Amino acid sequence: KSDEDQHADVVLTADGRPADNRDFVLDYRLAGEKIESGLMLYKGQGENAENFFLAMVEPPKAVAASAISPRDYIFVVD
């Protein structure tokens, strides 16, 4: 796929101004045929900077039982 196939613009008002006075619902669909994962990192700038990460697991619409590997999840929140 080209970059154009994976890009979307979200416009909340006809005049392009932010619509910060109400909620909106964004519906989307994942197009992959297998389980995908990703990690995005943000390294803060400056002396007192904080670092952040976002871990993503994106399942397709239907997952075959054979595609799911055994796992244990341990979440540590500090």
C-alpha cells in the first residue's frame, strides 16, 4: 500500500476550527490478516523531562486459535 492508503484526516467542523466543546466518536477498522504489534517511544527534552511509551497489539477481525501463542501478562505501573 502507498502512504496515501494509510492516511486519514479528521475534520470536526466545516470551517476547520477545533470543536473542543463536544465529544466525537472515531470508528476505524484494522486491515491486517494477522496479529500485529508495535511500540512508540517518546523521549522528553530538558533537565526534568519524562519519557513515555505506547505499546499496541492489533488483532484482525477474526483470529485463528492456532495463531494465538501461550502467554502470561504482567503489568507493572509505577
